[in-house]
Amino acid sequence: MATKKKIITKDDIVSMYMNEVLEKGQKPKSVYHFVKENDFTEAEFYAFFGTLEGLEKEIFKLFLVNTIDLLHKNSDYQEYDMKNKMLSFYFTFFEILTANRSYVLQSLKLDRNPLKNLVQLTSLRESFKEYVSEILTDDYRLEQEKFQKFQEKGIQESAWLQLMMTIKFWMDDESAAFEKTDIFIEKSVNASFELMNVAPLNHLIDFGKFLFKEKIYSKQ
């Protein structure tokens, strides 16, 4: 009796791809070569991914998705303020990266052009920005609605830049258990939230509005 073929899942394909990159030290030449090497079909691959590049992007996005899933399993997480949610995200995210460190280091250094390596992070970037928007609280929002959208985009982009800096620090970290990265995370997140304190900016905007009214209306 013929053995029933195992159904290939999305996680199976991700695992096979990561293993192949690690074992061969290079990316597969094409979808054809990848599926042939791993004994499944192109149709099974295309059921989940459009290209190998799309698969690469999905791997880094999955690191974030798994991070958020773990955070939500902690009953205390929803009660955290924004800063502590961000700290929890960082520590959990980098635990997952550390568990996959060999793949992360190799995949982000395979191409001589650093920009080509960073293309893999585009889906991670969009998902991370969505996460930042979700945890953004009124404590860090400007009171003036017309500035809020501009401010939110600025917070998202600066948070992404900070995450990229932390990834670079972690990649270069040679300390035991990456303890220097933990220190970097705590200090950088604390510093960023000090800079995000919007109270002085709200006062500055109010002062500007006052001056505008005084200059314009006092002349009428």
C-alpha cells in the first residue's frame, strides 16, 4: 500500500529554506532548485509564497508575529504602559532572534551590498510600524489633532530606526548571553521615551497659537 505523502505546510517551507541557507551558505538559485532539493513541488511552494524573496521577507516578519503572540500570552502585558510594552517586545524579539542567530547573521550578510540584504526586512518594517501604532497611547500623543498623524509617522519611523540600530548592535555583540544587548535595549528605550515626552511640545504649540492670535487679531 502506497504511503500517503506528507502535506507541506508554510512552516515546513520556512524551516527547509532556513536549513538550506545555513547548510550551503548561500540562497537557492531558484524556486525550481529549492523544491527539487527538498522533495516537494513548485505548486506547494506557490500556495504560500510568490517568490523566494517573498519567503525571505516572511521569515523576518514571522519573528515579529511570534514575538507578539508570546507577549499576548502574558496576562500582565495588556496592563503595561507603552514603554514597558516596548521593552517587553524588545527582550522577547531578541530572544527569538538569538534562537535563530546563525540564520539571521548569515542571511543579512550574504550579499556584498548591505542594502540588498536589508530588503528582507521590508515586511518586518511594516508590521513593526503597525505594532508601534497599536501600543501608542494618549500619554505620547499631541493634543492638537492636526499634528497627530504627522507625529505618529515620526514615532513609527524613529522606532524602526532604533530597532535597526539594536539589531546591528546585537549582530556585533560578543558578550556572554548578549548581556550588552540587554543593557543597550534598556538604555535606548528609556532614552527614546524621554525624548517622546510631548508635554513641552504641547506647551510650545499652545504658545505659538497664542502668539499667532496676538499678532493677527490684535491688528484688526
